[in-house]
Amino acid sequence: MIRESILKADAIERKIREKKTEAASPEEIEQLQIEKARVLRPCSRPDPEDTVFLARKIDRPHIDDFIAHLFTDFFEQKGDHLYNDDPGIYGGIARFRGMPVTVVGHRKGHSAEENLKYNFGMPNPEGYRKALRLMEQANKFGRPIITFIDTPGAYPGKEAEEHGQGEAIARNMAQMSTFTVPVISIVTGEGNSGGALAIGVANRILMLEYAVYSVLSPEGFASILWKDASRHGEACELMKLTAKDLKKAGVVDEIIPEPLGGAQEDPGRLYACMEMAIEKNLAELSLLSPEELKAQRIEKFRTIGAA
């Protein structure tokens, strides 16, 4: 399986880092890099189950990395001005190639400690209300909105439901449909359920090559359909959740290529591809009037699945 190749490549990468700290010879490090490239060769065509594995890798770039490498002058904005600040949603004002924009997205970590801090990218209602506050501000002042989607789903806990999780998601979707500024959403890892849609009502939906986007997790799908979460591999095949499947279905507008083995293998190359994709789509959307942007977004979602 491709998963085995990825795990072997991870082990080789750890050896490379160890050798670098030990000041090993360049030849020895180069040999390990060649071995890693050989191990990754079978990863050129991951199946849906392997793609889910890649989308969930903890060392995959997250919103913090995208903001640091794609934007300048970032100013974080916190709180929903109603109850609290949710670290599961991260966002603020920034510049993209000199243009003021608002950036917002789900936040995951690169370690167990960070994931606990950000609730594994599963926002509470406060997070979605914070996202809406930032986006409404952007709409008021004419700033394009760029969202980064990477969540297993909205947090389903008792407290989240008590604070109005369903209402917060529904309100975000309703309000995003009315915006008169360009909205671009990029699915960078997992994009599951209403937790993803709450910041995904966009004029253009872009998706990283090894990301996934679906109504719920494969484990949840298998539990509902077969009462057996262990059949998640079968669910991955049935759900048509890969970038290629969704591009073919008209859900996704553009696929951003990833390095062999996933985004974490060469983040710099990924950032370059993402920058070009954002620039191109912003340029195209800037040609539309405010009313045309609103109408195009509504029409896009009305026609998904109509064929």
C-alpha cells in the first residue's frame, strides 16, 4: 500500500535529520535522499483510502504555514464579540501581493499538544461566529476573502450544541451567499460536513491534490451505512471524496498539484503553486461587479449536483 511507502519515507526523513545534526557527510545524506525518492515512487497514484491518510498527516502544512508563506502584514483578529475566542478558527487581515484581504480557516497543529489546543480543527460555535465577524467586516470594506478548509467536522459536543452549533453554521452559509466581494475557498486537508461548508460558500473552490471533501468522515459513513466503522476503506471508494472526483462532479473548480508523497515533502513547491492559483482566481473574480459576484456564487451552489 502507498501508506507503507509514506511511513518508510517518514522513517528515512527522520534519519536524514539525525545525520544533519550529527554533521554527517554530504554523500551519506544524499544517499538517504535518493533512497527516500525511490520509496516514494509508488505514491504517484494514491487510491481514495490512501488520499484520506495523506490528507490527515500531522506534518502536512496548515493555515499558520500558509499565512506565513503566502501573505504579508498579517494581523490576527480574535473573539466572536458574543461569548469567547475559539482557537479552532484562525484569521485576520493580511496582504496578498500588496492587496488587502481577509484570511480565515480551520486550525490544526503539528503535534499532539497543538492539536489539543486547537481541538483538532473542530470549531465550536464561537469559532464560526468569529469567522463570520471577520468575513462580514471584509465584505463591508471591500476586501476579498480567502478561506482555508481543513476540519474533521464541527465539534459535536454537548456544550457546542447548547451554544448553537447548527445555527452558527447555517448563519455563516446564509450570510456568505450574500457577500459582494470575491470569496475563494481552498480545501487543504480534510473538508468534512457542515463544519467545512460554514466557511466554504465561495465563488471559487480550490483543492489540494491529496485533500478530501465530503459530507462526513469515511468512518462516520461506514458506521451509518453498515454499522461498522472498520469498513471505512470501502466508504472512501463510494464517497467520491478525492479532488479528481469532485472536479469531475463540478464541485471543485481547480486542483492545486502537490509534491509526490504529499504537501509535507516539499512545502515550498506547494506554496508556489498555491500563490499562482490564488493570484489567477483573484484576477478573474476582480473583473466581476459586486452583484455579479453574488449571483455567480449563488448559481454555482444551485447547479452542483443538478446534472
